[in-house]
Amino acid sequence: TLLYLMRTTCAACRVNAPAWKDLATRAQDLAHVVVLSAEDLATLATYQAGFGVGVTAHIPEEERDWVFAEYYMNATPTVYLVGPDGRVERLWVGVFPENLADQYLDILNAWETS
């Protein structure tokens, strides 16, 4: 599973939008791809229209504090690579380095073939 935590007001999330869209597209046959945000749905729809990155899981405001605490979500953007056993295998916070997509795809492909 690839889990991407983002906010529409986050400058780094906006910078990452094209790279995330590329990674999500390339990984869709290898993993569940989830974009997670706690913002209101209207704001998320506007962001999706402008950046082409859709949110697949919305955290209601009343649930946000415990979800963020439980999963150590304290910065955006954050990408979690969750293994087949449910453990977080890789974590990246901030603007993506150029080779992040390839690194994550290599891991997903290895899991697929094992």
C-alpha cells in the first residue's frame, strides 16, 4: 500500500503533485494507492480539479487528532510504503527526491515477485 498524507495548503504537497500522480499511476497495478487528507470535501475537490490528484480517503475533522497521533502523521506531505504484513517499510516526509518513485516501485515489484 502507498499512503500519501497531504494538505491542499501545503506548498511541498503542491510541488509533489506531478511526481505523486506519476508514482500513483505507475504503482496502481502493484499496490493499493491511498491519498489521505483531513480537509473539507469542497476544498479537496477544488485541489483535485487544479492538480489532478484525487483524495481517496477523507478523515472527518472530529477524528483527525487521534488518527494523526495513532499513525504519527505530523507533517505533510508524507508517503508511507506499507508492506504486505501491514508494517510501514518506508517513510518519506517533504518534497520528493527525483528517484523516490523508482525506489518505491522497485520495492513493490520485489514484493510482487516474491
